[in-house]
Amino acid sequence: MKGDQKRRSRPNVRSELLFLLAINGVLIGNVKPAVIFALVLFSGLLLCLFCRISTAAKYVLTYCLMFSAEHLLMLLPGISLFHFIIVISSVLRKFIPCFMVGCLILETTTPGNFLASMQRLHMPKVFSLPFAVVLRFFPTVKEDWHSIRSAMKLRGIGLSFGNVIAHPLRTVEYIIVPLLSSSIKIGDELSAAAIARGLGMERDRTSVYDVRFCIWDHLLMLAAAVFFVLITFV
Amino acid sequence: MEKKMKLEVKDLMTIGIFATIYIVVKIIVGFVGVIPILCVILPMITAVVCAPIYMLFVTKAEKFGMITLLAAVVGAVMMIAGYGWLTLVVSFVCGLLADVMTNIGNKRSFGKILAGYCIFSQWGVAMLAPVWMQGDAYFKDLSETMGKEFSDSFRAMTPPWVIPVLIAGIAVAAVIGGFFGRKIMKKHFERSGII
């Protein structure tokens, strides 16, 4: 985030989104395992460079585990439940690169940078503003959820398997009601802050973020093109 | 009451906030889907659990377009989180239809909101659809290597009628969720004056 103000050391959210769309659209079809593995490694590299190494390692390990588990299950005699698990796992496995790039976008994009980038794309504010709120608000709600959970545990109505099965609707009520009432209050404050920052203006805002394309963006777009061709034609 | 049509910053903020809560709760529910068989009924569980959020949102969203935008933002986040572009398209269409359903006529009623929620919840189908669409492609590839036995058992597991059954199941779950949501609204939010 510091790099956004000084020299740019990471790609802009627009090229990350383009990369995601390029691989996302074609993964539905039949893809060679080697290509997917290359994609996983490349996304892992992106996560290492611009996010956290531990996150990258987690995803790459998950992929390898699923891949080997599938092939072990295939060796076993054909029980239809195994076949079902193999198919589900092979479909989910394909989407792991998307999860990785998505994680990169959601964890490293700041709301201000996102709004500035979307303004450059001439994206209408009715779409970009709610999305920026999601980026800004997500960690807050996650934090709320953890405190609600510990408060519930303190009163002996923790989220144990037995409790959820015995009183499903009551458990939901205990989680949702505090989550909603605290969020609504924060929401009012957020919109006051947004108006103070001039988000209600009709004209374009200026921004301190440098959202011009840099060398990383060109590299990422090249990679997107390469993978698009690889997935579609190999 | 005269309806203002133009969306203001405050409305967009409301959409963002409710979308966030919806997504977080959806992720929490998603942990149930780790068990392979349960992931099929995940959209139904989501429809019940997220109903209070939607109900509260609808009372705050008095303008046309807000439900559409909520669905679009949720769909976009799900797409970025890796669920495929189909999710965004389907959720946008579901949101638009739900919006029309809720705002049709002069006055909203619980029935209209409930019908709208049934449509809104259908976007969950899009998240499971790739399993079937891809399953076919995968199955073609595998029938050569794994033989006919595999293909038969896979076909038995994923008959084509699963999708309509899923849609009906989500609708039923959404109705249950709608009544549950209304109960919670009356019990907590109307009494404390949050609405």
C-alpha cells in the first residue's frame, strides 16, 4: 500500500481483474492438468510477490493434496460415492487459480485505489461505490463475527456441532441479529464520512493514487494472454 | 409517499454494507459445504440463513434498482472469489427480476417481498452449475481411461433433473427463510426502532 504512493511496485487492480476474467472464462472447458498446474504455480508466484508467501503455500499445497487424493481414489475399486467425490474434487481443483487471484485482489486492493481505478475505466459509480464499501467493510464484519462467536462461547451457546444441529434457527438468530444491528450503526457513520469526502459529487474525483499502467501490468496482461491461449488451444 | 428514483450515496453505502454482511454470512455457511454431499444443499441453507439480512435490506431499500445492485455486487464478489462469470450473470438477472417483483404495483406487501426473495435466492444455482457443466466435459475425457463403469455411476449421481429440483428446493427454503426473517424483524428490529 505504501508503494502506491511512491513508486509502483505492484500491478493495478484493473489488470488483475482482466487476468482473472481471462482464466476464469475458459476454465469451464476441458483443460490439460499440466496447464492448470502451471497456472497454479504462476498464481502462487503472484501471491508470493504481492501478498503473503504463507497464503501461496497454502493454496499450492491444497492443490497438490487434492490432485494426489483423486489419483489414489481412482486406484481403489469403483464405488459410486468415490466417483462423485473425484468429480467434485476435480472441478473444484480447477478453480483454485481463480481463488488465488481473487484472494490477491480482495486482500491487497484498498477502497481508494479501487475507486480511482474504476473511475479511469468509466465504471458508473452505482457499481463501483458499493463494491468499494465491501472492500472497506469486509474486515470489520469479520472482526464482529469473531467477537460474537467468543461472546456466544462465554454464555455456553458456542457454535458446537451439537448446538447447531439441535437449534439451527436459534443459532442463526444469535449470530445475525448482533451482526446486523452493529453494522447498521457503522453504516450510517460510513455514509457520513463518504459524503464528507466528496463521494456524492457529480464530477470526477482526484486521487493521490497512481493508477497508470506500469511494467507489472504489461507483464500480467501478457501472462493472461499466454494462459488464455494455452487453456483454449492446448 | 412519493418515491425518489435517483440513488444517492447513502443508498449505495447501504447496498455495500448489506452485501458485505450477506457475503460474510454466506462464507460462514459455506464451511458446512466442506462435506461433499452437503454442498449440494448449500444454496438452500443460505436461503434460510440469509433471509433476515435480505428482509432488513428490503425495508431500507425503498428505491427501484437497489435489490438489483445488491445481487450484482454479491455476484461480482463471488466471481472475483473464483466462482466463474456465470455467477455474476445469473445473480444480476435474479436480482433484476426480484426487484421488479418487489416493486410491482403501488404498495409493497409481504407476499411480493417473499416472491422476490424466492427469485433472488436462485442465484445459488449458478454456483453449482459448473459441477454439472464441467462434469460432462470431464466425463467425456474419463470414459476413455476409466471405462464405462465409471461413466454410468457418474451419470446416476448427476441426473439432469437435479437442476429443476434444486430450483424448487431453493424456493421452498426461501419461503421458510422469509417467514423466519419476518419473525426476527418483528422480534428485534421493529421493537428496538432500528427500522
